[in-house]
Amino acid sequence: MQAAETPQQGSLQHGSPARLIAVLAAGGFASTFAGRVVEPLVGVLARDLASPPATVALLSTAFALPYALIQPILGPVGDALGKERVVVTCLVVMSLALAACTVAGDIGTLFGLRMVAGAAAGGVIPLSLAMMGDRIPMAQRQVAIGRFLVAVILGQLSGSTIAGLIEGAIGWRGVFALATGVGIVGLLGVALGFARRLRAPGGRFALAPALARYRTILRTPRARVLFAAVFVEAVAVFGIFPHLAHLIEARGEGGPREAGLVLAGFAAGGLTYSLTVGLLLRLLGQTRMLMAGGAVSGGALLTVGLAGAWQTDAAALVALGLGFYMLHNTFQVQVTEVVPEARASAVALHAFSFFCGQAIGVAVLGLGLETLGQLPALALCAATILAVGLVTARRLARPG
């Protein structure tokens, strides 16, 4: 089994952790920006491409599901060939797919291109987290990953907000052109930051060691708890996102602009977490952080279920973003240490579980909204995320 890099071996051209985070942030921002630009455009795309809004909402699934399914491949490839090299390649493919979206003529083509973009984006953030696990000590890692999440969340915030605000001026094709430009800038930032590492010889991929790493990870009880937790977390929290624009329009409260501002609330809450993570850790510790995150997230989902004004939804999503990242960032830190010698593979399986949940959650919430109604469906989500916080706080407090 391949040994993990030591901090000296993996240093960013002998630079500091702050520089490592800055370089990785460029790619993280670009990948999340690309993932979020579609959600405020559901109504516009439905009209322009003559497709039902429920179908167009699945463009989020078209991005998230390939993102998840590619993880079991990209994780061991990153462990073997070099994480930096895989991240750069993924950003190239993602940017090309986004550029092609600008000329898509029908919903089927757009679905296909979003799938390619999602699969490519799947190599960016998970491998970035693994690189931070390689090079940043565990005692500093949650704050460091929290700082990296500033860029990730700003990408979410910018993607959803800017798409909703500027679509009227440049059209949805213009929004995809902007996403392409952001992808290229992210690619250049990462490629220049890792220039020396990219010139070094890469390793070789072999199937047997990759399978051995996965067997080791899946035999680890703590890893199984983390994988299950992020799957359920994603179903409960992210299923509502693509449906918000349609729900707001159906209430007669606006269109892409209002939906974009509501969705931006989630990113604003996550940004609040990222800027206060050190303080929250000192006040709560990881165990109480999980319990509080589940409670805050549950209350926010229940508020959205009450179907008030869009401004109320926006405030609730700020709370949801804060609560979600209290949970999710703690899970991310824990998974970087479950099997240190196979860190990229462990983080990849974690991302696989999370994005499978996110992809399935869209369909599950769509069915729930249709059969149960908004309040009962979201009340179930609220109860679920509360349970995730309480159960994982108890389970992860145990050693091993």
C-alpha cells in the first residue's frame, strides 16, 4: 500500500500552508461556481428549452451524480499519479464542458454536458482536502479546511447569486460563458501554483493496491459512520435547493433574482461558519458542534417548510448554511484521518457518499413535495438532520 506523503514531501514548492490553501482555493471556487449556476435558472431554462420545471431541476442531479460516481476512480488515481496532476486535468475538462454549454440547443445536450462538468469537478475539492490532510497537522486541520471553505462557499454564493441577477441582461448562455471564464481562471491559478510539482514524474496506477486501500477503508468502523452520515445529511439538506426557484415563482413572489438571493443565504451562512470556525471550536468542541449543527439545520428546514415570504426563506437558508457546515466540516476533518496512508481514496469515498445523497435528495424531495406538501416533507428533513447531529456526536466521540 502506498505510503502517505510526509509534510516535507508534499509541501507546495516548500511554501506555507497558507499558500497551499490559496492555490487550492482557486480550483475550489471555480468548481462550486460551476455547480450552482443552474439552480436560479430553472424557470428560464424550462421556458426556453420547452421542458417541465421538474425535469430542468434535475440538471442539479446531472452535475452531482457523476461527481459522486467518479469518486471511486479519482481517489486511487490521485493517490497513485499525484493529486495535483489530477486536479489540473479535471479543471481543464470542466472548463471545456462549460464552454460547450453555451451553445447547447436542447435539454438533452445540456444534461450531457452538465454530467461531464460534474464528473470533472469531482476531482477538485476531494483531492484538495486530501492534500491538506497530507500537509497540515490534525490539530490545525479543521481551521485550515474552514479557511479553504471560504473560497468554496464564495463560489456557491457567487454562482447562485450572480446567475440569478445577471441572467436577464446576458441570458442563460451568457451565464455559462461566465462560468467558463471562472473555470479557466481557477485552472490557471492551480496550474501555476503547482508548476514545479506538475513537472516532476508522476506515479503509476495499479488496480490491486487501489482495491486494497478500499478494503482497508471500508473495514474501518469510523469511516463507515462518516460515509453514512454525509449521505443522509445531503438528502436532508440539499434536496430542496433546485425546487426553491419553482416554489417561489408558484407563490407569486418573484423569479430567478429572488431565487438566487434565497440560495445565496446558504452560502452566506457557510461563510459565517468559515470565518468563526476557530471560535466555535473553542466554545463547543467537535462533539457539541455536531449537536448544535443538527439542531440549527433542523430549525432552518422547518422554517422553509412554513412557506413564508422569500425574505424569510433567505434568512432560514443563512441558518441552514451555518448549521450544515458545523456538521459537514467536522465530518471532513474526521475523514482525512481515518486511513492516512490512503487519504485521497478515503476522502473520495466520503465525497461519493455525499454527492449520491445530494443527487438522490432532489428526486426524494420532489416526490415528497408532490405527495406530502411543503411543510410535511421539510419537517421530515428537519427531523432527519437533527438525528444525524445527535447520533454522530455520540458515535464519533468514541475512540477508534
